[in-house]
Amino acid sequence: MTALELADIIGIICFALSGFLIAVHYKLDILGVFISAFLTALGGGMTRDVLASKTPYVFTDTTPVLLVMATVLISLILKLHKIDDLEGKTVFIISDAVGLVSFAITGALVAIDNEFNFLGVLILAFITAVGGGTIRDILINRVPSILVSEFYATVAIIVGLVTYGLHLLGLHSLFTLILVFIAGVALRLLAYYRNWHLPTLSK
């Protein structure tokens, strides 16, 4: 299993869980729960593949769909939907952080494989990481997390930048990507618990 495949699997599972928890928080019906999970887990990757002139892999490989369905079903069996204030619970915060960093890495790797330049790598890392969640937020009529959340999308950009830097330095390996993953998740969690935000222009 390649680093790209591993990061993709981790990202899909974690973002499917994140989408499930958001859907429960907003009291969506069972169809809405599955749609939220699918959009969060697969929306960014589909957008990434289109930009990279590739057929979205969810149309050619059943693994991503099965992962999302299994994640939702297991969450239902464990009765996670019966826990109050799921969006503020540790399970949501961690799953969202892991999904964010995993997908930022996969976006950067796809861009590097397609010989994109610096800007292309950053954009694909960004879109893969936050694209699905943004589509989901718009669908359920809430302000997308990337616009208001504490140091959220910035983490995806930093992870993409570091991944590209490793590629340029010839240090691109599974080991170094694992280190980037750990550091990215730690940064996101630190930003959440320390309530770090980018400056705003409001009074």
C-alpha cells in the first residue's frame, strides 16, 4: 500500500465520521446523514481528481464508497448519534483533524505526481482537505468551517507546503509523510484547544 492510498483511506474514514456527526448535530434524517458523510468524505477528492484531469476514483473503485457506508453503519451500531453535542466532543475534533491532514497530504501527492507547480500543489492540497466539508456546509445552510474555524484551512495549506518542500529536497518518503501527518494533526488540535484564529477585519 502506497502512502497516497493509506492517507486516502484514513481521510475517508475520518471525514465520513465527521460528516455523520455534523448530520446528527443538525438533526438530518437518515438519508441526510448518508449524504453528509459521502459529501464530506468524497467531495474534496472528486474535485481534486477533476482538476488533475482524472476520472474521480470513486467512480472506478468501490472501496471509498464501502468505507463511508461501513463508517456510518458502525457509528449507528455504536449509537454515537445518541450522544449530546457531538460536534464539540473529542471524537469529532480528532476525526476532523485527522481527515483534514490526511486529505491535504493526498491532494499534495496527486499534484506532485501530475507535476503541478508550487501553486498547483497548494491548491490541490487545500481543495482536497476542505472541499467536501465546504460542500456539506453549504448544503445544510451553515457558514463553511474554512471561513470561521480556528486555524483550519491554514493547516491544510501548511501541510501541502511542507509536503512539496520534502519533494523538492528529495526527502519524500512514507516515514517523512508520517511525521508531517503527526505534526499536522498536532497543529490542528493545538489550534482548536488554544482557540487560535487568523486576524479578522471586523470591528
